Amino acid sequence: DGKMVTGKKTNLNVDGDSGTYYFADSGSDKGAGLNGTKDGYLYYQGRLVEAEDGSDFEVFEVKNRLYLVNESGKVQTDSKNYKVDGSYMYKISGGTIYYIDDDKNVEVLAQEYKEFLSKCKTERECTQYFIKEAESHGYQDLNKLIAQGTRLKAGDKVYGVGMSKTIALFQIGKQPLTEGMNILCAHIDSPRLDLKQNPLYEDTELSFMDTHYYGGIKKYQWVALPLALHGVVAKKDGTVVNVNIGEDPADPVVYVTDLLIHLAGKQMEKKGSVVVEGENLDILVGSRPLAGEEKDAVKANILRLLKEKYQMEEEDFLSAEIEVVPAGPARDCGLDRSMIAGYGHDDRVCAYPSFAAMMEAGHVDRTSCCLLVDKEEIGSVGATGMQSMFFENTVAEILALMGQDSNLAVRRTLARSRMLSSDVSAAYDPAYAEAFEKKNCAYFGKGMVINKYTGARGKSGSNDANAEYLARLRRIFDDNEVAFQTAELGKVDYGGGGTIAYIAALYGMEVVDSGVAVLSMHAPWEIISKSDLYEAKKGYVAFLKNA
């Protein structure tokens, strides 16, 4: 109508472009579109400048000056690092915007992962960590939503927990849930020693705790190491006490003894599988007798200490879950600090970037899911393993909160889903080159690993992914500049191993194994490459957004 417009105007249509504008309201430029900032927001030719939807932040140049703005057009000024698509892309320092290269992103993620790996050495500790982090990112407890009858919609974030040892997280997408989900699945249990239910005894004035090893281990690797105790003691009154001994520098550690080399002639002639027997993996916990006790005085002193610290009696071991794990934090490995040495890389080196990708993926079209399960190392059994009904039940509850309370909806959702079964691969080790086929094995520094199939011998017990699914993943990773490699688990007929992939495939969904290469897998201390960890997280983010 020819009338001059001044000030801020929302939903204004200018030459067919509807948006927020700001026009000068005084001076010689009155009515002209603003070039610069107003009330903390950036404008160019009057139009509010916003980062592209889903990109978090972008840099724009207006009047020869650079600005970092978010998706609302708000100018960022705080001196810190800023993430784009889950990776640190920009840094503001002293008012200047800097671009962060991939080397910085690799080290930032590696440091975050090391802190996680050092704190979370059991499936319970991992689950509690993920719950806390998820809630800080806006995720809500599914059980509370069920109790309230809250209806779920696109954009909602929820999580469900199974017996404190497994967790499933969902971000509801724009598409109907029955069109399927993009799922990242990893396991959070690792090989270890577990205390038996009647563990404590004394022999020749030394006190020990009896153990039963969990998962596939070389038993001889677990002797003569500083070890820690992690777990819980559940009492008859319903209270549950957390146990953590051996991680604080001021804590004592425990230890599995070994026979001195001077007397080990016969021992050294045994096969590696029996050079240390499972029943000999008892941990040494004390040698000081309790004053005034005549029988089993050292054992009595250990019970006294446990009662003082944890208010537990000997019979409380009957309802305890205490895991014996390597003591100490994860460390940088190599003079160039390119690797990480730590306990539990299998499979937390896949679980952590899967969770991180879930937190950072942003808005999604297809519902995204991160499923972190227990018991994989012993066959995915029990109520917290992948073979349980936990995941299926959780999906059914979510569908019910979306008004689709039917068995058919559950079946369609699962059958139309796509999954990365995120588990580790064996990295090529030149010290044991005879076990690997060089054209088809994983290498450090080559990116995330895709295993079309696992299993043993003639692919026994494997999930063999479809070629069409692999082609889709190749396109996604190439389009998003994700470094990846394909591999098998060693030479044919040399051995083998399996994952949870074949279990998820029973629903009819597309599944393939993917993860990070590991040296010395299942040893008390394993090694991974920092750059592979970084590429895995990049790949997981790309999968959630584009699969």
C-alpha cells in the first residue's frame, strides 16, 4: 500500500519471502532494511539471518564482519566451543570466531569417552550414566509417561530401562512409527570376574574371595593385576548399596596371585587354556587378623571392614552382584597419544558414540532409537539380554501412547526398522599376522568397521546382511564423508564370534554389524584408535538422520 514500514515485523511477506524483518525506525535510513544486529539478533537487508534448520549454528558475514548465529538468528558471543551435527565446528575466543578442525574434534570426543570408560565399568554404572545424560538432553522416563497417560508426538524424547542394566532411548520422528525406526544397538557388559554367592574364605591366614569368570577370557591374563570391585549389595530390607573399591587413588586394590617363574616349570608346559584354571581366579583381599579372634581372624577382619563401610553382613553376599574389573582409569596409548588403552572397549567403544550420536542427531524424520543391552558376552540371555522381550515391550508401550495399541503395529514397526548392530571388530595385529586375511580385516585409523557377517567356520551363528542394505549404507557414509572399512573376524576356520545382530534380524528388520576395531579384544586392557572412535560417531549420526 506504499506505507513505510519501520521496526520489527514478523511473518512479513517481502517479494514472496515470508519471515521476520527489521527496518530502521529513525534517522536518514528510516524504513531501510537493517544490516547488522538488533537486540542480539542478526539481520541482512532487513531479513533475520538464521542457521539452516537442523544445522545448529552457521557463520554469516554482514558488513565485513563475521557472526555465529543459531537456528533462531541469535548471535553467539560466549567464549566456548560450538557443535554442528554433533561435532565441534566453531570456537569463540576473545570475540573472534575460529573454525575447529577434525583433530580437535577427535581429541574432544576421546577425552569425553575416556572419562566415561573410567567411571562406568559395569552395565549398571553405564545405565545410570546414560539416564543422567539423557535427562539433561530432555529425555523423559517412559514409565512416568505411561502412568500419566501422556500422548507422544513427533519430537518427543523418551527412555525405558530394564532392571537397571539395559536402556532404550527414542526420539519420535515426523513419520509414523509404524514406518520403522533407525536403531543403534550396542552392549554394555564386558568380560570380567564375578564374585560367587558364597565368596569369602580364609586359607593359611590369607583371605580370598571366590570368583566365576564372565564371558570369553584368557584366564592367564587376569593374574597379577590391580583389580577393583564394582557392584551392588541388595539387602533383605529392600535397600541396595553401591560398592566401588579400588578406583580412588586412596583406595586399596585386590589381586589374583600367580605362581612364581622359579617354580612354574610344570605350569609352563600346560596349554594356554588351562595354564591358569578358573577355580584359581580367586582374589586376595586381606592378611591382617582381627584382634581377639581365634578362628578365621583375617576373614573376620574383612567382614568387620565391610560392615563399617557398607553395613553388610556375610549373608548379604547371597543377594549381591559384585564384579571384579581392572582398576584405574583409561589412558592415552602410544607416544603420539593416538590410541586409548582401557577396560571394556568391547563394547562400550560402540555404546558411547551410539549414545552420543543419539543426543546430537537433532530433528529426525524417522524415529531414532539407541538400544544398549546387557548379557551379550554370554549369549544375550536373561531378562536384560537382547533375547528378552524388553525391547519389544518398550516399543509396544510407545505405540500405545501414540494411539496404536495393537500387535500388528508392533510387528510393522520392527519389521520396517533398520539397525546398526554396533559391536567391535578385531584389528589387524602384525604380531599375530597368521590369524588374519589382510584383504578382509580391520585396521587402525581406517574408520568404522562394517561386518557383513560374523559367526564361525561356515558363517555359523551369523547375521548375513543384505547387499541392498549395504549399498544404502555405503551411500549414506560416502555422502556424509564418513571413513569406513569392511572386515571379517580373522581367517576362515580360525575361530569366530557372534553379536546380537541375528537376534534383531528375527523381527525381519535390516541389520548389519558395525563398530570400532580393537587390539587385544577381551583382555583386561584393550586398545582402540581415537580416529576410529570419531568416525564411528560420525557414521552413527549420519545413519540416524539418513537411513
